[in-house]
Amino acid sequence: MYQKPLPQPDAGTRPFWEAARAHRLCIPKCRACGQFHFYPRALCPHCRSADLDWVDVSGRGRVHTFTIARRPAGPAFKEDVPYIVALIDLEEGPRMMSNIVTGDVEGVRIGDPVKVRFEDVSAEISLPKFIPA
Ligand SMILES: [Zn+2]
């Protein structure tokens, strides 16, 4: 049984989580201005249009910044330390918070290329994480 906190999909995020379950990274794209954004919102943060679509993206990006967690965020994370919490700049533009999964946390650098990898953690939820590319 998975002991860590799980996302609670709602109307605004369900397409993201359903795609993740199928191991696709799918994020909002504005039909009015053509730009992607993340996290999901009711209005495009670039032009305020409500004419949004969900579009699969490459899953490739670069490390914007990161930290190495050496103390667990709670008892459920105790086995994971040290682990990396990172901001990833997706190829398509948006910045996403996730983990970089690697056996070499000391080897990660800002600007490193990464790619998405999904972890199936429950019957409904797969979490998008990143690995060095
Ligand atoms: Zn827009």
C-alpha cells in the first residue's frame, strides 16, 4: 500500500491524471494564443482566454533548479532520502515541479536534460517524475 500523499483529481485536473495513468504527459494549451501552461487553470495565464485544450507534450525538459532533500518530508519519505525535488522547464515552455529519480543525486546539474517517467503508485494514480536523459 502506497503511504505517501496522493493527488485528488478534480474537474480541473482530471485530464492530466487520466493521461498520466496512460503514461502520457498532457498539459493545457490555449487555442487563442497557442501557448502551453502548467499548472492547469480555468483561464490562460498568457492571454486570459478560456478556450483551452489538453495536448500531449514530449516529456522532455531541462533542470531549471533543484534541491537534494537529505531529511524526509515525513515518515513516508524516510526510505527515499536523499532525493531530488526539482523544477523542470519542459521543452514546450511550462515549468513543472517533480522529482528527478537517479541513483546519483550529486551528479545532477542545472540545465541537465531530463525526460519524464511515470510511477504507477495506485490503481488510479501514476506520478510523472523525471530521469536524466
Ligand atoms: Zn492564451
